Amino acid sequence: MHCPFRFCFMNCPYFKNQYSNLRCCQPMRILTVTPKELKDKKPYIQSDLKIPVFQGIANKNVQEYINNSIESDVMEFKREMEEAAKEYGDKAAKSKEKFIPYVITSTYKLTYNKNNIISILMIYCEYVKGSDNYIKVSYNFNTSTGKSLMLQDLFIPGSDYKSLINKEIRNELIKNPQKYYPKTSADFKGVADDQPFYLENGHVSVFYGFHEIAPTEEKIPIFKLPLSSFGNVVKPMFR
């Protein structure tokens, strides 16, 4: 007979007396993420990439899908940057311009891991033509199904979640206009259906790319919104 409890209190005398005939549950799976490192140095570009690899997801097909999805994106980034570096390097060689090799890196942070939901934030850094840039990419997965989550999946179906999020972002734009382009608050059209975001410490962080709503010197604008501020329209599993 299998133990009917989520945890087995084997040191408890009551448990031993009452359920000594039960076979203890198997240990709960622990999700881990470790880096797969890719280091490469070519005449035009140097790479130092860290790719997250998940272990401990119960459904191995889902685990493979998540790992492959992220790795394929990292490899596509590497391929595109290598092509761009070679093209620029070849042109510089023909025109006898000074060429500074590209340098690309990637790092990651697991920001959320609860209730079979994970959020992972990837940071791609580029040193190109003597200047630094970076790109943020987020992944939000249901580890039971492999489904990629969108903002709407955090909220009760039928709720006007966009209006609630837009209100919070617009308030921030109005409160700190110096961080953004002129008239950004007036021209703000709201979050998109596929708006990038990640979960972290009871918040949903919505972010934008370079030049979308702010100058480059302000980096990538992030709006860290407490899920508690949205009340009961947030699904219970995220509260």
C-alpha cells in the first residue's frame, strides 16, 4: 500500500504505530538547473555562453523540450552574431579599418520555481564595435505540460488583466518621466499579448527592449508589479 501523505514523518511514533504497514512515498523530485558552457574563440568573435539545463522534471519529454527550446535560441544567437562579426571583419580588412573582435556572452537566472511553474531570465551581452549592449529574454514554462505561459495565463479567464497592468505601468511613466522618452505616458499603448515578462518573489516583471520606450542609457525598462496589487483576478496558484 502506498503512503497517502505527501511527506512521510518516519520519526513520529504515532506514524510508526498507525501506519507501520505502509510503504513510504518516493522522495519528491527536486528541480535543478546547471550551466552548459560553450566557449569559443575565432578571428572575428569570442563566445562565452552559459546555457541552462534542467533536471528533475517528472515528464522527461517536457524536460527535453524546455532544454532544447532554450538551447536552440542560444545557438541561433551565436550563429547570427558569428555571421555579423565575419561580415564586419571582412569589410574592415578590405577597407583596412581597425577591427575590434566581437565578444558575446550569455548568463541566466532562475527567478521562479513553484507549483510546476518556472521563470528563467536570459541575459545576452554583446561587445560590438567597441560598445556594450545587452538583451533580455524570458521563458515561463509549465513543467507539467511544457506549455509556455503568457501574461494572460497568470489571471482568471475573462478578467481585464491588460487594463490593470497598463494602469500600473502608466502610473510609473507619469511618476518618473525623466527616465523615458517625451510623451511616453501619453503615447503608451499598453502591453502586448506576447509581452515579455518573468515571475519573481511575488511580482510579475514586465520589460521592454532598447529604444522602445526609453533611451539606451536607461538600459532596459522593467516594471516590477506586485501580483497582490491585482487582487482576486490573479489565479490562486500565483498569489
